[in-house]
Amino acid sequence: MSKREIKEVELQDDLSITEKMEPGKVVVIVLDGVYGDVRKFEAAEHGKTVIETSKGKFAKAYWDESTFAR
């Protein structure tokens, strides 16, 4: 998964998800129970990963990486 790519995750019929750990990565999963969406993306290696919402729905994510990022 690319660092800046936000991917949609398949929601099962029972409203659960099945995802595997990605070795060497910190992955953020957003479960939007209002609209039934599930998204995932890699967190910033050094810095902040910010999730924005609009009217109760996931709107976007952005990364504020520190100067120590590789």
C-alpha cells in the first residue's frame, strides 16, 4: 500500500472487516458507522496523521511529517 493512498476496505455482511497486519507499517483503519464505509491508509513514519470529517462523514486524511522523516 502506498503511503499516500487511501484504500476502501470490504465490509462483510455482518458489518465486520478482515484485514491482515502489514509488517513494518502502521496502518490506520477508519470505520464510519454512519455511512458504512471502511478506509485504510499508512500513518506518517515520523509526524502526524490527521483524519478530517465533514457532517459526520470521513472527508480526508493528511500527513504532517517531521523533518526527521526518511
